[in-house]
Amino acid sequence: MSVAKPLPHDAAKLHVTGKARYVDDAPLPRDALHLAFGLSSIAKGRITSMDLEAVKSSPGVVAVLTADDLPFANDVSPSIHDEPLLSDGSVHYLGQPLFLVVASSHRAARVAARRGEVSYTEEEALLTLDAALATDSRFEDGPRIYQKGDAAAAIAAAPHQIEGQFELGGQEHFYLEGQAALALPQEDGAMLVNSSTQHPTEIQHKVAEAIGLPMHSVRVEIRRMGGGFGGKESQGNALAVACAIAARQTGKPCKMRYDRDDDMVITGKRHAFRISYRAGYDQEGRLAGVEFIHLVNCGWAQDLSLPVADRAMLHSDNAYAIPAIRIESHRLKTNLQSATAYRGFGGPQGMVGIERLIDHIAFDLKIDPVELRRRNYYDAPEEMSHGGAAPRSATSPRNISGKMISRDNTTPYGMEVTDFELHALTDQLLQSAKYSARKAEIAAWNKTQGDLKRGLAFAPVKFGISFTLTHLNQAGALVHVYQDGSVHLNHGGTEMGQGLFQKVAQVAASRFGISMQQVKITATDTAKVPNTSATAASSGSDLNGMAVKAACDTIRDRMAAFLAQRHQCGLEDVVFAADQVRIGTEEISFAAAAKQCYEGRISLSATGFYKTPSLEWDRIKGQGRPFFYFAYGASITEVVVDRRSGENRILRTDILHDAGASLNPDLDIGQVEGGYVQGAGWLTTEELIWDQKGNLRTHAPSTYKIPACPDRPDIFNVALYKGENREDSIYRSKAVGEPPFMLGISAWLALSNAVAQFGDGYPGLDAPATSEEIWRAARRLSHGV
Amino acid sequence: MTITFHLNGEEVVLKDQDPSATLLDFLREERGLTGTKEGCNEGDCGACTVMVTDKTGAKPLNSCILFLPQLNGKSIRTVEGAADNDGTLHPVQEAMITHHGSQCGFCTPGFVMSMVTAHKNGATDHDVQLAGNLCRCTGYAPIIRAAEAAAEAPVPQWISKESLPAATSAGNMPGSSDELAALYAAKPEARLVAGATDLGLWVTKGLRDLGEMIFLEGCDDLKQIEITDDEIRFGAMVDMNRMREAITPLHPSYGEMIRRFASQQVRAAATVGGNIANGSPIGDNPPALIALGARLHLRQADKRRDIALEDFFVDYGKQDRRPGEFVEAVSLPRQEDSLRVYKLSKRFDQDISAVLGAFNVTVTGGQVATARIAFGGLAGTPKRASHVEAALLGQPWSQSSITAAVAEMGKDFTPMTDMRASAEYRLESARNMLIRYFSDISGNSQSVLEVQA
């Protein structure tokens, strides 16, 4: 069976030979035109005049469009229609598209786009959380509050209290392939759009609105993206819509791709947060009550900020059973790029909040932070899947006879945690990483050092799987079996490097009992599978794998019924395996079986559909079961820091991650390794800086530093936890796209642990913990300044 | 301008070529070779890496900031030419598949070409070879596993034998420094192009028209490195990888700094002369050269003059260079090694320094005899810390002298705050570098780069 095999990425050979085709690689018709946006140079105000004569007369320019030239909707928002494609006269951030240049070449369009003479009446821009809070500039009428019990009372009644606050920066996606789209006008006004998007249906929807046609007249296709990470969930809308409008107007194919600097200046990033925390706990560090306030920097448009901020709240417990908790979330509107989806979708921010709090308490009580975490873990389920009694939380109350009393194992939003794997997973990781011995060795080494200190930290991850907007948890597939036995399939998911196509193909091959060469997945296409959800929320394999399974099973059942009848045997005697079909005592090739079915006039094409069961969620009340299950993992990171310069480095990382019964262990390990490094980058070197005018100063890789090759841990041990999903997911696997990102939190905690060696206080690092931030914290601890 | 090169084994002759066209645009737009990707268009991500072979061997170069005339007489291999014509994959391609070195695949062609080049050159310091290739998906671990796995495989014959065409010599492509001197004297308004790692961005990001360009690539006599008992002389067109090789045995700390100077691809293009002549206040090479007492050799037509390197940098954006005058070489006196160079940046590799400090203090009879201390990133030019130096001269080489000298740093520099660092951090780090130098020289200091788990 193909499932569970560590096969390479389906396009690996195309990747390494340069033959994998991305949007910008498609050969263009000779008359194709190229687009670029003219951008605002202020962060807030109104346009008083726009002189575009120099733009129009710039060499190669074919047309210049402003909002007045748009035929229908001027909107590219994925949520509440608050994002005009081109400014309606008001300016909301520096870098906002004001006008659209259509030219004979990419360069001609870029050159012309800089020649606009725009005058503004400038208004005071809100560039910080404080400024937004002071003017009550926000989305939604007030803060969202989720709570369980009376947190304030629990904190007050607890023997110990702690409080703190820190800044948590945003993050640029830095997908290697920038945003790109191509629109090819078809007969009868229809439009074919090739877009680097995680959400083809949304592109279809927004393009249809913009050119005034029903969705049936717009077809969107995407074979692959050069990375997405959430940055292509809504941020591709503007390019696709611009191309479609220009193509409609000129009758010619139109392509747009952002230059890297434009991409970083125009598009949204991960939401920056300020997190304040307060907690009450006992001498052993058991949490009694916790309060969080999240100030969320949403930027200028709503985009996906509400569900992102919700998910941050939903991960404010992470792995811990907190008796009383209150989370207050302010979604603040500022004059910066509109923050958007980014791997983890708010989850990482919420999780950093609670991990910081726990770390602070452990420091305060001088208890090993891992031990303190385990004391607060949720309880494990009564029975492990491998049999035997499950380890439980050490803090679970016992009655006099020593028997465990089941305690409240529900999340702050009222969902029972029934699949908590972290007790066993933590034990295994501590052992394989030699945590205790290394901790002692590091402490001894640190005593011999003056300017350098090493630090070690552990961080667990519990990440909720499912879209919190429940209706998105659906997927479709279309499968054809041809008469030569080859299988062609499409599903609603998009390939952005995560290996979704290969995993889904493995499912299809397994259902038909055929080899992988027999299965082909082609570009995601809204004409093949309609009404798709974004490939996001780690849901790709779970949803599309199930939909494909359903379609394959429909065809397989039809084939089996026909073959059983034709060969006069029972249905249960028709078995599909090893490229053969065994029918009673006979065995024929799958190809021969397909041919027989075709000749027997059996339909060999089917759609499949799946919707995640058991979900129920009220996002206003903050109550329900938003998630089908949780994915787990844990990491231990060791770092070294230099107090003189703040320079630091990851020396070793050990990870154990729960991918359930993995569909493809090697691809999953790839997600874990890559997720960790990206998460660690977020919390260390990746710093977004805007100047006082709201101008993003880190708008290229020269100034925005994602991890480079030597920044990965010197020693990097990654393994998958042996287990299976307790819920009925596709082959009992678990989603693996986002959860490993949060394993990077241990890098940040390890830096804090190292800095703490320079003095007596708690380092209180902000994130990202750049060298400068570490230098500052180390100086504060050693010199009190 | 007529340019001749080999592209994946085939000869290409370009007549009347726009000299400011980049190789990347040519490959993708003119030749339909779309395997080579545009990731950042400024030489920072490596997605556009190709292998370029010239008389001195194979180098990885960023094709996005490489002007076509720089390729005259050379041979280019793109990802489409990494495998054999019959489809047999290169060992690094095989290894990248087996070890799951690609996810989204967009950075992969660039990685493959960096790896093909390193493999051909027998280089196994993979982290150094690949520091200029960014990947956002894999976390690099599987790519390094692939590089290690392929290291032992023999170089395929289609890669080992790379023939070179004869360079054409039409237009502004002088073949020697004498030709250059005459040409530039006649056209002092022209733009001199050495490695184009800075000028390339004027075109790709600034969208500027560079006007008339003179390409120095053909001036082989400017690529000499001469090491005598008295001095080391680097021709202006010596690239930074070659400089690293030459300087490492003499001044290891300097060599280590150059290892972190940009990336393999950028160092293969960037030149010693260019890094000085562009006058950047954040170029990493000038402070180190100044600390070693470098002299700059300038030439205009047949007139030559030498100046102390620090005197070349007059002010921000202003250098002591006359119309038609160009940098011919830089020379250093041979000396005992007491140089230490500290590069502070947000990321270790391929990052512009927040502060670059170079320290060269000699001690005679327990007293400071000479002190040359220079910094980049603290002022509008690379600059010596003259107050700090003065505070050290003649003093005992001791902790207390260092403490006194450190206090002078604020008189030398008033750094600025920008996206790389705050003024405060810059100044304080500069002070700490001097403290570190003192313990370093006495063998008591370690860098985080040397610590292992």
C-alpha cells in the first residue's frame, strides 16, 4: 500500500531539473501585457490630485487605470469589502495601490508606476498599538472575551501571583516565489486565471465580481506555488483581479508579478501582538487562574484578522488545564499593511503567551520548567491506543484510595481534551534528548564562562485542527479511471510545497491497490472541483485525502460490483492489491479490470465529498468544539549567547512530533524541520521595522533576515511520535502543516534561559529576540540598565 | 557591444546588446530558460544562481545582478544544463530527490547550481557554499544531507569539461588596465562596472539608466594578487573569494570575516576595488584594510598616485577620486598578525553589518606601540577611531588602558539608528569589541560560532 511510505515529493524531479512550472514560467502569447501598481507614499490621508501624464507617456505603457476606470466592484477583500483594489481617494497605508499600469513589459510597467505625481492631504497615521488603542481604532465593536471560571478571583486567592507583558513581532512570509497571476481572456467574456494562490475559489469569486460575470465564467487554475505559508490565502486577490480587469479591457493576456520589494511593501504579514499576562499559582507551580490581554495589530483592513485573533485566544491554554482563565482580545486597526494569514494563524501568538507565562513562573519558583509544565498538562485519556494505563498529569487529584479522580479536562472554550498525547511524548523526548544530563552539563559549563552562556529549553505544542469557521471544513474531489487503468484526479487543495499532491495520490493508489505511477494529479482547477476552501489551517490532507478516498471508493465499489457479477463471485471476494484485482480465484491486472468495466458500461468517474464531523463553534461566546482533534509535538533547543554583542546561535534541537499514523513520514519530517526553522526565525532574526512615516524599512532580504543555511541547529534530531489519530481521520494521520511551526518557541525560551545566567532577574525578552534585544536584556540583568 | 559566451554548451553571440540587461532576464525572457528563478532580484536569495566558468574555474553567480557583458568569453550552465542531454541527472540532483531537499521547489534550481558548482570544485564546506541560497520550506537540513551524500560522487563529464569561447572585444570592454586607463580618460562620465553586486541593484531596484558603461571584467592584469616579503597587493578586480583565500593564512580573523562577507555567489562577483570605490559606509572590507595600513593605488590615464586608504573616504557619498581616475590596486604592508575583525549583523551570513570593527594593535615592551582601529557602520564613511587610538598609544597594554580607551569611543563616533541597529547598540557594541579584542589577543575569548553543543 502506498500510504505511509516515505516517497519523495511528486514533483521532486521537476524541481531539481528546473522543469517545475510556476505561474511566471508559463510561455506567454506574444501580445501579453504586464502590470504594476503605483503605490502610495504616505500612510494615511486623502488624495487631492493624481497626475498620471508621465505614467501614460512612459515607454511601453498601454493603459493606466484608476478606481474610476474599474467596471464593477472595486474590492479585493476576503471578508468585509473594505479593501479596494485601487484607492477610492483615501489612503490607509504606505504602499497601498493607487493606480494600475498596463505595459508591454514587466520593467516598463515598473518604471512607469514610479512616475505618478500624487498629492495628498496627510492625516495622522496610527502606526502603533498604543495609538490605535488611544483612538479606539479597532475591528468589531469591542474586545472579544473568552473565559472559563472566575480568573480574577482565582488569581487573587492563589498563594502566588505574577504578571508581565511583552511585544511579539509580526513576520514576513518570504515565500521564495513572489505573488503572481496571469489572466487569459476567453470567448464570450470568460476569463481563465492562472494564479499563485492557496485559495482558487476566492480568486474566482473576486475576479467574477470585478468583471461582472457569474462564477461559471471564471476558471482559476494553479499547479503549484513557490511557497505560501498563508501569504497566498487572500493576498493574491489584488493581482488576479487586476489582471482580469486589464485583460477584459485590452482583450489581451495580462500578467502581474510583484517585484520582491513591492511584494513586501504591499502585502500583509503575520499579526504582531502585545501580550499582557497575570496568573495565580501555588507553591508547586500549579496554575489556579490566568488572564491574558492580546493587543493585535491588524493593519488597515479586516482581511482574516478576526479568525486569526480568535485562534490566538484558542491557543492561550496550549497544553495546560487551567481551572480559570480569561482572554481579552483587541483587534486594532492601524495604518500598516493589513496583517493576514500566516502558518499557525494566530495560534503561535497565543501559544507564545502561555509558554512565556509558564517560563516566568518556573523562573520565579526555581522549578524546572519542564516539570512545571508537566504538572499543568491536561490529563491523558484513560486508555492509550497501545493498551495499558496512560500516564496522567501528576496534579490530578486522587481520592484516599489513590485512584485518580477525573478533573476538569476542558479547554477555556469548553472543549473536552480527549486525545492528549504529551505525557508520553514528553517522556520520550526528554530521554532521547538527554535533557537532564545536558542541563547539568550546561550549568557546569556556564559556571566557567564570563561573556558566553548556554541555555536550554523545552516547549510543547498542542494545536487545534479544523477551520474555526465551521463551514470551511469541507472538500471535494474528482477521480477518473481510464480504460488503461491509469487514474487521474483533482481535488480542491493546492500544492505549495507541503507534498499534499503526493499524500493524496498515495491515498488514491492505496484505495485502488495500484502503484503510484498509475496516479496523476493535475493542477487545481475551479472547473474540476468547485467551491473549494483555502488550502490552509493544515487541513489539506485531512480534507482532500478524505474526499479523494470517497471518490475512489465510489468507483472501486462500482468496479467490484460489476466484476463480482461478471465473474460470479461474492463482492467480498473482489480484492484490489498490488496492481491486480483478485476476483474469486481469478486474478487480472487493474488495467484489465478497468477495461472490462468500461466495456461493461460502468461509470469510471466519480466525485467525492467530505465534511469534518462533530464540529460546533460559537465564536462570539467562545464555546463549543471548534476542532476535530489536536496535533501535538515538543522540542528542546540549546543555544549559546554572547552578552557583549548579543550574538547567539542554536546549537542543538531535538523534536518529537505527532503526525498520527503518518501518510508519508519523510514528507512530514520535512514539514517539522522546516516549520521549526521558520518558527525560530520568527522569534529571533526576523524583524519588521517601520519608520515614523509608516514606511516599511525591511522590505527585501537585504534587510529582513530569514534563517540562512548555517542558522539551522548544528545538531537537529527530528522524529515522529509513534501513534495514531484517535479520531477517524484519513488513515488515522494528523495534519502537519502548521503545528511544527510552534516548536520554534523553544528557541526563544532557550535564549531567555541563557540570558538569565547573566544576572538575577527574569530576562523578559521581547520577540523577535534579535542580537540587539539579547544584548539589551543581558545588560539589564548584569548592569541593571 | 558584441558578447560571446557558451550557454549550456552552445555558443551564443549577442550583437548590439543593451549592456544593462541582466543574465536572468535574458535567460527567462529571451531564451525561455525559466528554470532559473527570480526570488529577490538583488542577489540576496540565490534562486537565480547559475554556474559560470572562466579561465580561473567555475563559480556560482547570481544571474539577477549580472550584466551580459560580464559574461563575455565565459561559459554559463543553468539548471537546465545540470543533467546530461540524455536526461541522466547530476549526482546532486539525485541526492536532492532522495533526501527530500525540495518542497515548494522554487529555490531548488539555485541550490542545485550552487551545489553543482561546489561539487565540481570539490568544496565540502556546505554551509559556506550554500549560505547565499535562501529556502523557506525545508529548514535546510535535508539539503545539507543531499550535499553530503553527493560529495563523493565523481564530477560528471558533461560538467567537468566546460569549453570557453574566445571573448569578443567590441565596445567598452577593455582587455587591460592600460586600455581601461585610456578609455576612461576619454570617457570620464562612463560608469565603471566591476562585479556589479552593487550597480546591479541600481538597475533592478533603482530602475536607473546607467548611461555608458565600461566593463572591467576583461582586465586580467587587475586580477593579480602579489605577495612579497614587504607587501601584499590586490589588483582592483580580485574577487572576494580569492581575497579570502589569500588573506586567510596571513590574517585568519580577516579571512573569517570575509567568509561572512555576503555569500559565495556575491563574493565570487564582488571585487576588492569595487568594495572600496563605491564608497559605501557599510562595506566590510575597508575598515579591515585600513586597520592593516592599506594604501590605495589610483590611476588616471598614465598618472598614478597612492594614498592612505582612509583618506579616500572624504565624506558620505564623496571619495577622493578624480574624473577618469580608477582604483588600480590596494596594498598592505606585511606584518605580524595582531589583527582581529568583528562583524556584527542580525544574521551571521549574507547580512550587511550593523558594526564592523577592525583592530590592529602592536605592543612593544608592554606598551602600545601602534594602534590602528577602524569601523564600518558607525559613520558616513569607514573611519578610524582616532581618539581611541590616541588613548591607547604609549599606554601599558592592560585592562585599565582598555577601559580608558573604551571611554573615548563616543568622541569618535555618533552612529545612527536604522533598521539594522540602534545608535546605542552600535556604539556600545563597538566599545565591547575593543574589550573583546583585548581578551582575544590574550587568548581568553571565544565566539558563539566556536561553541558546540
